[in-house]
Amino acid sequence: MLSALLLLSLASDGQIITLDSVLRVIDQRHPMLKDYDQRIEAQQAYAAGAKSWMAPMVGVGTFMTPYPGQSAEEADRGSFMLSIEQNIPNPAKLSANERHYASRAAVEEQGRAVRFNALRAEAKTAYYKWLVAEKKQEVLRESENIVGLMIKLANARYPYNQTSLGSIYKAEGRLHEIQNMILMTSGEIEEAAYVLRSVMNLPAETPLMVDTAMTVRFDMGALGSDTALLRTHRSDIRQLDKSIEMMRLSRELQQFQSRPDFRFRFDHMQPLGSGMPTQFTAMAMISIPIAPWSSKMYKSETKGMTHDIEAMKREQDALVLETRGMLTGMTAQLARMEQQLNNYRTKIIPALRKNYEAVMVSYEENRASLPAVLDSWEALNMSQLEYTEKQQEYLAMIVKYEKEVER
């Protein structure tokens, strides 16, 4: 709760919100995660009362009392009876029931982790989309200034017949296209901000600013090829583990149905007539669950649960194999994306920028035409925008990979 209040105070001052702060707020404020917290507490509460006994039964009445209107000797008037009865469950059954409820809480805990992993990926996607959109805005603002400068130079040269009117109109059209793209990019930023506010459960008017200086690097780690680590790290695989354990404890609980339960009853008789002694009856009883007509139920339940456990184990193995194959493919794809981005950053964009600068110098010296300058600028601008698009794809793939390994 403290980090949420800190985030709200920072946002109100217009300061930068880091991705780690966003994830902490989601963990503490998202309604679905709070729902899981309540479910976990509910199962823990059930486990706390799982070893309770049934309430005792107390009764009052008459014993061997003749119907009204019949004559009876003093000794045959019957008795007033007080009765108390208590069921005593088998202790092994109670312990098994307690373990069963505790295992249900563990399943809910892993379910919460699965849901948080999905929300974390959603928040990262929106955050990275905002980062790339900000960089795209920088490219577009630079292009707006460049084309604006071209138009000013062209308007200054037009009276001297050093440029054509059609070239000026073409440049103005490009300028309006850039301004239109700036509006579209602003819409992408607003959409990302809406998603972040939603997953953080913040009011729609809360101001947010992302850390544009943030750098994202891909780290494969050891999870991609280690199935043992995948089994212990992935929350959905751990949830299957906990579900298997819960089913095993349920089977154990059914197996304990073969254990007998007990019952104790005590009756006290106070005679209604004179000359009769007070009497009592004490009785201890035991169930016989191994009787054929009663044992079939828990035996069939036990057998069915055994098959369910084996099915969940096979499902878990299949999920591990599928995840490992998916991570291997994504690792190779990320490596290719990194090489593409590096080529844009170190080769393509620098070369096109030098080409544009050279043509622009020639234009300023009246040795090149405005269409040539526009062509060189368009090539540079297109490569820069393609670079931001590749960055978006690269970051989206990182988010997908990190979602699979829960990082």
C-alpha cells in the first residue's frame, strides 16, 4: 500500500514512473489479485476448522411411560429421560481433511501468480509501447522541423525561379502527413496510458509519465533449456503440481473412509413413580465402513482420483515440452531481431543520414533540387520509422519470452 501511495504522489507531481513501480502497484491494487487473496484466506480459514467435531446432541423425553388413561402400578409409571450423544470422528480422517483444505489454499496461491504474470506482461507491453511511441515522436518532430526548413528555403528561392511550385506543394503535403502521424502516435501514447491506469487500478485522470531513458536488454537466462527449472519457476506448472498434490490428498482422504468412526451415547432415567431406582444407559458404537455395500463408494472414488492424477502429470509434462520448444524458437527469433536492429542503428540509418546531409548541403548551395532533398529525407525518415517498428516488435517478443519464463 505504501508503494501505491508513493506512486500516486509522484504522478500528481508529474514525475517519472518506473516499470518496477508500476508492477508493484499492480501487485497491491489490482482487483483480480485481491480476489485471489480473499480466496486464499478463505481456504486457510476452512483448514483451520477442518478438525472440528460435530456438535453434541442433547434430548429430553420419557422412557417406558404408559399412554394416558391406562392404569399402572407405581413402579410402572416410567421415567423421565435425559440423553446426550456425541459423534467422535476418526482422528486420521480429520488430519487428512485439514491437509486437503491447506492444499486448496496452495492451488489458489499459484493461481494468483499465474494471473499476476499475465497482468505483468500486459503492463510491460503497454509501457514499452509508450517508450517506442515517444521515440517515434522524436523522429517525427525532427522530420517536421526538417521539412519545415525545406519549405522555407523553397519559398525564399521561388521568386528567383530556383525551385518549382509543384515541389513546394509536394513538401507541404509531406509536412501535413508528418503532422498526421504525430497525431496518430499521440493516440498510441494515450492508449498505452489508459492500459497502465487500468491495470494499476488508478483513476482515469491520474497523470503518468514513463521513463524514456530506460533501456531494455534481452537476457535468456538458464530457464530456456532447463526443464527442471521450468517446473519450479513457472507458476502454471507449479499450479499443476499443487493440483496434483491436492488430488493426492483428496485420494488419501477417501482412503481414510475405510477407517471407523465412533459414537458415544449416555441416557439418564429418572423414575416418575416412587420406589424405582434411577437408571442409565451408556453405549459406545463404531461404524463398519469395510462392509461391501458401503466400501464400494470410496474405493471407486480412490480409483478415479488415481487416474486424474496420472492425467495431470501427463498434462504437466506436455506443458513443459511445449514451453521449452517455444522458448527455443523465440530465442532464435530474438537473436535475428537484435541483428536487424544493430544493422539499422550502425549501418542503414547512418548511411542514409549522410546521404541526406550531403544532398541538403548541395541544395543549400543551389546544386540540387528540392525533390532530390525530399527523396533523400524520405529514405532517412522511412528507415528511422522502420527502426522504431522493429524496436516495438523486438520488445513485444521480449515480453512474450519473459511471460513464458515469468520474469
